[in-house]
Amino acid sequence: MSAPEPVVCTRCGRTRTAADDPATALAWVSTRERGALRWLCPDCARQHVRDIEGKLPDEYW
């Protein structure tokens, strides 16, 4: 069995690590677009919260 893929923010490239505190690790946002799983770090999710809630495509951010 292979190791799971690392979680990387699709906006800024930040990687979620085991060293992150639990609250930060839980703040990552996952979305599924066109069948692909995408992740946003807490900072990018906070910056784009209105776009996410409005379900705007990433191209408009």
C-alpha cells in the first residue's frame, strides 16, 4: 500500500504537515471540482471565503 499524497494548497502551494497544530490542520478546506479533490490552506480559504460560498469557479478568484 502506498503512502497518502501530501495535502497541498491549490492557490499558494503550502503543504499541510504533521507539525501543524491540530486547529490549523482542521481549518484546511477541501473541494471537489470536475472530479478532482482540491485543497485550500486556512489563509487562502479565509481570503476567498465569499468566492467559495458563492460557488464561483476558481477562474474568477
